[in-house]
Amino acid sequence: MSDKKDWRDTVFLPKTDFPMKAGLAQKEPAILARWREEDLYGQLRKARAGRERFILHDGPPYANGDIHMGHAMNKVLKDIVVRSQSLMGKDSPYVPGWDCHGLPIEWKVEEAYRKQKLDKDQVPKAQFRAECRAYAAKWVAVQREQFERLGVMGEWDAPYLTMNFDAEAAIVGELLKFAMTDQLYRGAKPVMWSPVEKTALADAEVEYEDITSTQIDVGFEIVESPIPELVGAHAVIWTTTPWTIPVNQAIAYGPDVEYALFHVLVNDVPLDQVGSNLGEGGRYLVATDLLDDFAKKFMPAAGEYFLPLAPVARFKGSDLAGTVARHPMHHLGGFFARPRPFLPGEHVTTDAGTGLVHMAPDHGEEDFEVCKAAGIGPVFAVDDAGRYRADWEWLGGQGSVINAKFNASDGPICSDLREAGALLAASDDFKHSYPHSWRSKAKVIYRCTPQWFIPMDRPIPPLSPSGERVPPQAA
């Protein structure tokens, strides 16, 4: 016999029906089935009827694929919040929902078209929308089953879907309430736009890649200025997006930046041998700090022919107020014949370029804000496919503006500027980071689009005795 004592009789363990193995893969579906059979969610609603309510407004996910860990964490954490409020005695219903509209769904349907060698624009709109609706309905069903499998309780048989007709009708009804009280207005705003997908993109849908672009220096002839010696000189702008020149409306200067007016002299050599568009005896305006960088662009072509650039006058940026230039393509008339005013811009720096920034309010956030303050609005010259409108005086119907060949130093924009004597320098070697769509991998642009707004900085019209909002003009 062993001398070792058996201690098992001295250990008091609780007796339980819990199995030795959890077996969650089999146990969890059984628990969920029991909850459904017993209508646990419905019982909770009846038990909490009339109690203080707690409503969790759940941002609906897109119905366009299987759920991932982000979905799981989101839904489980919200379920914990809803359940805890219910345990504290509150009536805490949960209505799940899905966003059934937008690019994520449309892009998936378009992918199916591309596999069939079809273009979305060749498909009737009613058919395209019906296919998007069917695609969304399919994934609502899949995701609902997956969310229920996580143990999330809610009104899964009556979810909120943005594509439900009653939901769409409610949205329109609420919008009309704003319209009836003059709180709805049509405006414009520059957004990240994908010419390939023909839609606006959120910041999260944009990624950046290094590209090589064409950089150009363009001269805008000054036709009016409180500084007499500036009249007839050329304000020089630098840009890496030549396609925005046909939409230029102004020139921005830095109020605290110093600018230099200088002459270009050539040593008795014909201009065609110099190899530059800088005219003999021409006068040009650039930021003083960037004068040397500007000169270096032309020295290799001119060699020993150029004399050193010597400023003949210097001005503070604020002195340029009231100066007006004309567009290089002013001879086309119409939009291009309008004066291009000089505007103060706090965003103007001397980090690169010329210290003068050409402004196209349709295609830049700072451009839009600076021009808006001066009463200059967008013209919507570039359509959703990235082409100039057919009726545009210069390059109408042409593009695409994201095409490198279209913007190249020998492309149509630069060729026309060169013929007009305004293209001072151009090279196709500027390397920089540029935004792209993470879906199509194509370049995106800033594009101003007409949009509807509800202002949040205006007082809400008062209620009439009948409970209706009183329009501002009647209040």
C-alpha cells in the first residue's frame, strides 16, 4: 500500500451542470435559436413598455459585402450599451439599419458590367438602379444573418433601410420642411472628384501616390495697377496642373511677401537662338525670394546669352491690391476677356513657384474661399467625366484633364499658351505626391459641384401657433 494520503475527499467543489467543454461552436447557435423561439427581444420590449426610453442611433453600414472585424467590434459594443441600459430598467429598443445608396454599391455593380465589357453609361438608368437595389438587398440579408450570429439583439425583422420607399418619402418630407422655411439653398463646394467613377470621394477613399507631372510658368499681362510701372509687365504664375489654366479667374499674392519687378536682357542674340519665351526687354513680376530659382529655369537654355536678372523695383504684396491682369487667352472673348484681379491670399508662400498663385475657384479649396470673398464664383467648366464643357471657349469638349498627355509640355494647353506667347517655361519632370481613388487607382481632382445646403449658422424660424415653421420673411 502507498503511504500517500488521498486528499480528494477534503476538497469541496461545487456541483454544476456545466459541461467540461464549452463547445461554443454548437452551443451558441442553440442559444440564439432559443432566444428567437422565446422572442426574448419582444419580451424585453413588453417588460419595459412605458419606462424611460434610451435610443441608440446606429450609423448604418453599407450593404456591400461580408462583415469584417470593424463591423463586429462596432455592433458588439453597441449591443453592450443597449443591453446595459435595458438592465437598468429603461426601454432600450434597437433598430438596425443599412445604407443602401452610394458609390460602394454602385462600384460593385459597375465591376460586374466591366467583366461583361459593358459601360455603365450604356445601361438604362432604371436598370442600373434596379440592379443596385437587388445587390444591396442581397447583402442586407447576408449581413443580417452575420450580425445575429454575433448575438446582437434587435428588430431584425423590421430594419431601417435607406432604400425603403417609406424611408425615402420621409427624407423628402423632412427636406421639404426645410425648403418651406427658406432653410434650404443651392450652393457650391469644391470636393475630391474621381473623373473615372464620376463621383465625389470622401477623404478616407483617397490615397496618395508619387507621380511625375508637367510644371509650367505662365505670364499674365498686367493691364491696370495703382503702381504705374507694373502696367504692361507680366505676373508670372507656376502650376503643376496646366488643365486649371482654362478655368483661371484671378491671381493671388501674399500680403506680406516682397515682390520684384525685373527686366530680361539678351546679348544681341535672336530670340529663337536663346530658346526661351522670355522676351527681350520684357518685364516680369515674381517674389524676390524666388527670383534666383526662377532665373535658373531659363539659364540652361540661354547659356551665356542672358545677362543677370536685375530687379528694377520691389513691392510689398499688399501694394498689389487693385492690380488687374488679363488671361493669356483673352483674345477668345467671353469668359477669357474678363479682368483677372489680384487678390490677397494668406495661403500664398515662397516655398516654391513664383510667389503668385493663379486662382481657379472651381478646382481648389483656397482658390474657392479667396475668390468667394471677392464675389467670384465657380463656372463649372469641367464636367463629371473630367472634360471641358462643349460650349467652353477654349478646348471645349476636350480632356480628360487627368491625362498626362493632355497636360504635357507639347499637349494642347501648353501649345496654345506657347502660341499666345504666355508660356515662359514648361517641363515634364516634376515629381510629387498626388491623390488617387483607392478603388479605381485613377487620379482625382478638386472639382466644384452644385450642392444643396441646410445652414447650421442661422437661427431656426419660430413656430406658428399651429406648430408650423414661419418663413423668415413672414416672421
